[in-house]
Amino acid sequence: MISKARHFACLTVIVLLAGSTMLAQQTVQSRTVRPAGVSGDLLDIMNANDGKLDTRATSGKKDYVGMSITIDAGGLQNIIGVKQDFGPWATHFPGAYKVEVAESPSGPWMTAFEGAGERGESRVEFPAILARYVRITATATNPTYRQEWSVAELKLGVDPGQTPRKISARPPDRGPETTPPVTPARVLKDLPLATDNNLETRAGSGTPNYEGMMFNIDLGGEFELSRVVQLHGRWAEEYPAEYKIEVSRQANESRFREVWRGQGKAGRSVARFEPVTTRYIRLTALRNRGNNHGWSIAEVRTNRDPDVVDDEDDERLNRQIRSVTSRGFSNDAAVADEKGATRATSNKANYAGGWLQADLGGSYTISRVVQIHEPDREDYPRRYKIEVSLDGAQWQPVFEGRGEPGRSGASFAPVRARFVRITAIAERDAQHWWSIYRLKISE
């Protein structure tokens, strides 16, 4: 797809003259483009799109199977390929990987390539597919070098001159998405009661011998997850001695990977982990507490639920906002009034470039920023970025991504900052404003 010495157009002409079939479908309009945004499981993911070959996004571990990167092309494009440039980390390529494309981050996803990685750079080309998002998933580790998976830079190949393939509503070779099947004897009883928004009902083991029992949750789409909470309700003492959390983007047993394990606690068991993008969650009990207590879950919550984001642990970690300034907002101080009944708002749907800046009054470590749009849950930016500063003059980008209904949560590597600025990159549509009822900045 991408030559180290030539532009797409030059390469196309040479190949066509030579009669090659590999790039025969490319036209003189084909070109290489930088992603509009990147996200995924790798640490320091923004380094894969900063234009620098001496920085990298990395898996942080040698067992990276199932980890993935999602590239946003910024709009529907005729996607014809993708390149991973490994820069100075030439041997940090995946043993094998697959490339999927989609029009929406929630899918459906169409597989465009599956194969081995290559030293120095892994690039793949395919006939044009009309898509916006490209997902690269590692399917095997590198048996030769046994190193991390590192990516210095990502590039996309597009070709407006081709007639693209379209992604069907659902790939023909797959049935409906369902939660992964598990053996009934190992599943908690009355599972729907753990997600019925009623603390007076419960899913339960029905026995104190529940080691190995599990509970699966389908979020209905892919979301960023960093916390799973079990509310044990009036069965406060029925918590597991030890349990683990696994996640997967696909309804496939082999795709689940562990993100947390630890002890349960009376009343409320909380699992916190590094942010991951997932659709499926699995809770598995690893150890019983004894012969007198079963395992009961009145409700399961995640960081996407208001009563988890606003729980006492988060309140303890939240940084107090001393003052607020903005461009393009009215009533900006409402985001820090702790009432949640008034809002800062753009007052118009054309707000790209507008920003809101919070002053924490001193230097603190932060790693998460949450915009609460409720009750105007649809008033969120389609895309936004977060920058931080110690002096209000030198700014460091720490996040870029999509807004979400109800609340837009951004997690990033811990950084010291006094000032936090949120800037809208793109409006959601021509009807909705940008509204923030409350802003939470935490460790």
C-alpha cells in the first residue's frame, strides 16, 4: 500500500504499466492519509498518530493477543489499506493480526485482512471498502522475538477513484450477536435480576460452593470501561472471597482477556482497571468465602452508570474546580456548582472550536475527565479533545475522542496539571447544542 520511497500515485502508475495484479485496482487518486483519531488497548495510544517515529504506542506486555487499535478516518472513505510503522522498534510486530472495517464504532465490522505481521512495518492492501473506522487486532504473538507490540505511526490508504464494496447490515456468515454461551451449572441463577435496576432482587449462586461460577453481561455495543461494581444490596455479606473480570469485544470464548482480579467486599465490590474498549463483561468467582455465605448480586454497574461515576470513592478522588473560563459557552460556572441542576451551554449547534477551561487552583495528578450532559443527554460533541497545562500557557494534549450520550468520559495516562481545557473538534449535528451540567476531574 505505502512505499518508503514513492507516493501512492507514482507507485500506481508504475504497477499498472508493469501489468501487476497486486495493485491493479488502485487509481491515480489513491493516497496515504493520517488518521483523524486513534483509540484502543495499547498504552500511550496517541503516540501512534503524533507524526513522530521516535514515540510509540505499546501493549506493555508480551501477551497481547486480543488487544486492538481502532483508527478513525474522520468520515466515510474508500479504505484500501493500513500500515503500522514500527519505527526504531522494528521487531515489535505482532505475530499475526487481522484488519476489520466499519462505518460506525458499534459495527457491524467487516474483515478485510488476516495474516502475519512483518518486521519494520506491517502493511496490507485490499480492494476499496466504504468505511470510516479501521480496527487492527493482534491474533498471535511473535514467536521469533517475543517482545511487546509497539506502533510508532499508523497510516491509512484511501482511493476515491475506486468503486468501493459496501458493508452489509450484518456479515452473511454470522448469526445474531449473543452473549457467549456458558455451561448452565456454572452460571448464577436469575441473571436478569442483576440488571433490572431493583436492589430488592438478586442474581445468586444458591449455594456457598460457587467457585468457578460466572456472570456475563452484554453492553449492546462497544464502550470504554474502567470500573465494574457489584452491589450486593441487602445480601451485603454474600460477596466472593476472590473474583476476576474479563472483557471481550466479540461473543467468542477465545477472545476474553482478564483485566482485573481481587477480593470482594461487604455491600459493594469494586473492580478498577485501565480503560479498555469492550462489549462483553464476564465476572467469575475464584474462591468461596466459606460454608455460610453464597454469592449474590443485586445490581451490576459500570463507570457508564451515574450512581457509579458519582459514588463516594469517585467523590473522594475528584479535584475541586476553583474557577472556569470558556469561549462559546454561557453560564460556564455551572459546571462547578455541585448542584447538577444548571448547565453551561453553547446555545447553538455550531460550536466547533469552542472550549471550556477549568482551573484546579494548584498542581494535581489527574487521569480522568467526565462531562455530564444529563438531563440534556443528546447535547454532546461528536468529537472533542482535552489538553492540560501547569501554567495556562504551555498545553499538552492528553485525549482525543468521541462524545457520548448522557456523559462523555475521557481517561488517559496520569499527568500533573492545574488547568484542564476541553475543546470541541466537531459538532454532533445541526440540531443539538453542547451542554455540560457538571464537570468531574479526578485521579
